[in-house]
Amino acid sequence: MNKSWRKLLPDFVNQNDSENENFIPSLLRLSREIGGEGFVDVHETEIVELVNSQSECLTPEEIDQIIDEPETTEEPIIAEEEPTLKKNNIGKILVWLEDAIQEALSFDPIMSRSLLFKQEGEAALRPYEELYNDMTRRAKQKRLTDYFNKN
């Protein structure tokens, strides 16, 4: 309990360094059990330095700052769902792009440029058209379990 109040109320906390001597060997043992970079090669001096750096007294300004800080509640990080490409969305994309190609053809007075645009636009649409057609075929295809009678 003393360790948690030492920075805030140093005059009222028992400044006993024997506490450090008791838990340092167990911290060393624990860090080696954890393993990995930064844990296996921990030395006793590093732990003592870390503990001593935490025992410095707070200034009145630091105490005021801690008191004035609004309490922050950590909200759980919610993994955003990755958007999925569904058949109806692909259909919308295809319609929009085909309409855009037709609009460009109607506005562009230079026939060769508009035809080149149409060719390249249709080439850009092909992967989505193939995906849309594949999804349509899969939706129409019967499942293997549909052939078995449920009795």
C-alpha cells in the first residue's frame, strides 16, 4: 500500500527500502520465465533504477495537474468490420460506371477519344463483371445437401 501512495503523500508513507529487496529477485525470475527480448536480459540494477525513479516526490503543481485532469475511461477498441463486396453492391458499381461511360460518349464531340474511353472503361469493368457473374452462378447453383431428402 505504501508504494501506491509514496508519490502523492511522501511524508505519510513508510520509506522502507527493504521492500525493494524482497521483490527484486522474484521480478528477475518472472522476467526470465516470460522470456523474449527485453525480459531475458534484465538486470537487477535496471529494476532498482526503475523503482527509484518512481519514488520521487511530486511537486504541488504536478499534484494540481493530476487533480485537474478529467477522468478518462478507456473505451474498448472495437475492430471495424471490413467491408465485404456483395453482389448487389457490385451491381450498383457496374450500373454507375456504365452510365458514366455513356455520359462521356454523349458529351465528347471527338469520336476517337470517346471510343477509346469506352474501350478502357469496359476493360476496367471486366473484373467486377466476372465477379458479379460468378456470384450469380453460385447463387443459382444447388447445394449438395439439397439433393438429399430430409426424412
